Amino acid sequence: MEAAGDKVVGTTQDVKAVGSLDSLPLLPWQRPVGWQAPYAGLQNDLAALLAVQRPPGATWVAVFALSHLDTHHALMMANALTTLHYFGGGGSSYIVAVADNEGLAHCMRLGLPCYNATREVAAEHRGAHGGYGTEGYYLGCWVKVHVVRRVLQLLPPGVSVLLSDHDVVFLKRLAPSVDAFMSGTEWDMTAMVEDYGHKGVNTGVLFIRNSPNSRAMYDAWSAAATRRTGDQEVFYELYGVHWLACAGPKAADCKPDPAVGSRKVPTAQAARVARHNSPWERNINCPPVDRHKYDDAYRHEGVVDSPDHCAVPGRLYAHLICVGDKKRGAEVLGLWFLNGGDPLGLRINTTAVRAAGLPCAPPADVAKLSLVK
């Protein structure tokens, strides 16, 4: 169980954040044979699964939703969940929704809190996958919209949702970071800025308040699902009607672009969306690594970035978009924290964790997000 740079000292307790690498809680796939998860047998009952996976006092539930889950995706998911547990303060407050039977079986072999998302999507979405821009890719990416819509319907008021792609690395405590950013505002949702002008956001990671506006937006978004393009592109099409971009904390600060004119009239329940900073310098979205050579970490597009995650106040998470070989990109950036290539045998690489300077010591473990207008 222990090798160089590979140590796990297990407990059965969840943690808000890890202050030491000397005592780490076991992740589901590291549990001994015969371990019975509290969510065992709930894969077809989303309401019951959410109830079990929402500990007392938890105000956020993380949702990972995939159409397809194979070994490669499982490895990325394991890295994301490792960082959610150890650095993000996620504890047990998460679910993994998979929309095909083979992927669901793979998820359950890992001992994860899996949900059978075939119940939320049409047959054409089940197991759909493919290269970027293909019909399979588009069909697969809509699973997360359908699943989050249903989750928002089932969660009680006051319990919000973090939607996350599985190629995300969490670096600081999510709930207090996002709560501090959204406190005192009338925003319904926040997402990382992306390079598409005033409305550009990345829909792979969304922090969603469980509000009537958010639910109405998800109703419209889910109804607009198509095989011709992805969820993010259609999200932009809903701009000015079902959601408004926020330039300040109040509802009056959330407006459509004047250039839209009278062609689009906001609904009474248009969601108010605030864009927060990207983790990298100059709000560049892509991680600072050459996506073809992977040989010049923390330098890209003429910008030199800091590898000291704790010293960059707004760096809450890193999303490995724009990277062809995501695992290799994460390794070069020092954001791959697992040993081994078999998801069932993965152990945390404490050498890599220490080299990354993680976990951040308080108060640097709470990110200071900033509003991008």
C-alpha cells in the first residue's frame, strides 16, 4: 500500500480541508474489500442519493456528469476527486452521474456515489462520445445540463450546486471561496470568464444557487438541447433572454448587451450570471503549458505564470481545457497527484502534493475571486 512518494493513512472520516499529509482519509476506491458505502444501492434513486451525499450543514453539492466513462476518464475523475477531497473541502458532498450502463458499472467498481443518468436523457445521449466538434461529443456534453436541472429540482432551498467537468483540479476550499464572492449579491450563478466578449463563460465549471431563476434557466437550457452543437454554444444563444451578465452585485447591474437591442427581451426569471477570473495571468483560459510539446510549463502566449498556487489569491481551481493530452498536461504542470494507471489501485502521490505547495495553509486556502465585467 505504500511506496516512494505514495502514502495513504486512512480514516473513515471526511474532512473539510486537509491541513497535513500525515493522516489522509481513504477515497472510495482505496477502501478495503467488503467496505459498504452509505450510498450503496441508490444508483437509481437520485433523491435518496443526494440526501445521503449531503452531510448535515452542507450547502453545496458537487455534480460530475458524464455520458461515457472509460479508464482514461476514470483516471481524470480520480485526480479531480482526490483534489476535491483533500484541497477543495468537498468531503462526501458529491455525486457522479453516468449516462450509460457500461460506464455506470465502471463507476460502481470504483465505489463512487454513482447515479444512473440514463433516466434523465434520451437514448441518443447514452454513452455518446467522440472527438471535439463531432455529433457524439455534442450529444454527450448535454448530459450535464439535464442532470443538473434534475438535481436543482430535488435539492431543498439553500443547497446549491457545483457542476464540474472531470478534467478539473481543485486547489483551494470551494464553499467558503464562492460564498465570499457571492455574499451580498443578487447573482444566481458564477462561472469562469472565457474569451467570447461580454457573455463569455466556461460552462464546464458552474457554481449555481438553487433559485427560481436558476431553475427556470436550466429548464430553457435543457429544452434547447441539440445534436448540432454543444451546451456552451447554446448557453450563449440564451443570453439576453434566459440569463443576463452582471457588472455589479445587484439585479439592476445584470443586463444584456445593448447591441442585442429589442431582438431579445429578458424573461421575468432571467438568471443573473457573474463571471469570475480565470486562474491564470491576464485571464487567459488555457493552462500555461504548450499543448503540443508540453515542455514549457507556466509560460504561454508571452505570459509567465506563477506555479505557486497558494500565492495567487484568485486561483481556486485549474480546468485543463485546450490541452490535448490532459493527463500529460497535468503532470507537466505539477497538477497530477496520483500514482499508478489502474483506477482501482490509485494512491495519492504525496511527493507531487508537496512539490505543488498543497494544501494551502489558512487563510490562503480560501480563494479571493474577482468579478470580470
